[in-house]
Amino acid sequence: MILTTTPSLEGRRIVEYRGIVTGEAIMGANIFRDFFAGIRDIVGGRSAAYEKELDRARQVAMEEMEARAKHLGADAVVGIDLDYEVIGQAGSMLMVSVSGTAVTIE
């Protein structure tokens, strides 16, 4: 399946719009990772634990959206938008949501 943030596919023609598809992932952050990430933020540097969790959340959300597009009989999803939010008390949860338009191409 082709997944793209662009509204069209170069060299391919969209023949049918199947509908809007979405995917969401909400991941909890471990308290120890939170603590050490906070220390790293104070002294500088990157938080590998958060980067890994963010990557995992994005992957889960994209896979969910792709599965919904396949269920509709789509060949591709165009116009994908990714959104990131921190939710919960003290930002204890990470949410990634994706949406796009499922299409059939030739």
C-alpha cells in the first residue's frame, strides 16, 4: 500500500475515493524513563527512550490506518496528516493520530 502526505500520486491516477481513514495510538510513559528524561532535558541531549516510544506510537497509528484502508479496498492513502499530543496528568501519555484519504489507483 502506498502511504503519502501528498494529495496525489505522481504518474498514477486516482480512480475512486474510498473515504477518510484514521489511526490512533496512545502510549504510557514509564515513570523511570520520565525521571531520567527530565534529567537529560536539564543537562541537554536527546531522550532515546522518548524517541523510541514516539516512533513506536507513530508506527502503531500508521499500521491501524493502513488496515482500515485495506478493509475499504484501497490501494493507497493520500493526504496523510500526523498529529502528536501529550495527554494525561503531567503529560504521562503520548498520543499520535494519523488521518488520510483511502483511494483506489490505476
